[in-house]
Amino acid sequence: MNDIELYLKTKQAQLDEYEGKLKELKSSLSPTDAQANAELDKQIKAVDSKIKDGKLKLEALSKASKEELDAHKKAIDESFQAIYTHLAMS
């Protein structure tokens, strides 16, 4: 396994973990507190959007040329940091 394959595998595992946390967040919606649900729903949508963005960036990296690898890795790291931050705020 080369460095890029290892990086992709590691980031995919991290993304899977984030998706699990998002499912937990979705399950925490209260059937009786509409106001809290509205705020939580906004956070869920933001995290979901960031996860989709992360998936797209991983896919782009898998197709990138050697010259593009560093730029893609930087974009992925920034995207994953945004996911982590949004989940931490939820």
C-alpha cells in the first residue's frame, strides 16, 4: 500500500467515524422541543454538508496527479477540521 492509499484509507475511516457521530446527533432530536430541534437541525445540515464535501475531496484525491496531491491533501485536511469543529459545537 502506497502513501496515498494509506492516507485515503485513514481519512475514509475518519469520515466513517464522523458519519456515526452525525447519526448519534440526529437521534438526539427531541420530539417535544421544537426550538432546540430547529437549532440542532441547522447544525446537522451543516455537518452533513461538510461530510459530503469531504467525500468529494477524497474522491478527487484518488484521481489526482502527483503534482496535485499536496493541494488535495491540504483541502481534505481543512475540510475534515471543519467537520470536527462543527461536530464539537453540536
